[in-house]
Amino acid sequence: MTESVQTTSVSDSAVDAETNLGLLVDAVLQGGPADLPAEIRARRVHREERKVKIPHYGGHEHFERDGTPLDERAELVFRWTGRTRVAE
């Protein structure tokens, strides 16, 4: 018995549709390494996202969404929770 694997790609129009539907929102990453670039700290994420993982200097910086609802401000805030190293 063979197993088939289906892959899907997200087209630009699908991404635009998500943006237009309000599924993508502005987010800011707070805390973590001081050398994490500002352009990485400001990003667009899915409005239901709870965690963000950023590759950074041989590891990953982990951020978790704070508890304030999106309705109370213009952007989501993710706070740094720790760092993991990439396994060799």
C-alpha cells in the first residue's frame, strides 16, 4: 500500500484574502535579545496565533502572546519567554 502526500501552496491571492478578511494583524515582539532587529520585532501574524518562534544566532527566540485582547489595542503583543538552541 502506498501513501500519498498532498502539499498545498499558499498563493499571493490567498495571503491577500486573509489580510482583507482581517485574519492577519500587526504584532510586536517585546523583550529578548537587545540585538534582535526592529524589522523582526514588528510583523504580521494570524490573529489567533499564540506563540512566535524566531531563528536567531544558532537558536530560536520564543515569544508568547500576552493576555490583552486585540480589541483593546491596535496590535498584538508577544513577550519573550526564552531561547532554545538548534540541535546539531
